[in-house]
Amino acid sequence: MSRNGVQPNIVAYKIRMDYLCKSGRCGEARKLFDSMISLGQKPTVTTYNILLHGYATERYFDDMHCLIDLMAENGISPDHYEGNM
């Protein structure tokens, strides 16, 4: 998308991150997450949850704790419900 001059929106990032996490590529998903933020996209609770689920599946508990801390720093409660992706 970006190669063609199209900036992905939050939904495109979530889909790609979900795919990466489900493929056991959480590190790549985290890089995409960080890239999304650096480009001005604001992650939602669903975005964080995608990474948290990926980390839990891969048993990356330290990464989970760091991400939960980041959520709190950004004012997002880990138990917040967001109805759509």
C-alpha cells in the first residue's frame, strides 16, 4: 500500500498485525505497531489486544507486561471493550 502512495488506516494495520501474530511473527507485528504510531495512527484497545493475544500464544510474558504498561501510559484500560475491529 505505502509503496503505491496509499497510507494504510487503522483497520489495515490491525488486519496485518493479526495475520502476523497468528503466524507466530509477533516481532514483526510489534514493528508494524511501532511504525503505525510513528506515522500518526493512534492504537485502539483492539490493536493492543491483537499483540497481547499474540504474545500470550507465544508465551512472551515479559512483552505482554511491557505492552500492558504502555497501554496504561497511553490511557487505555486493558479491560476496555471496543465493539468493532
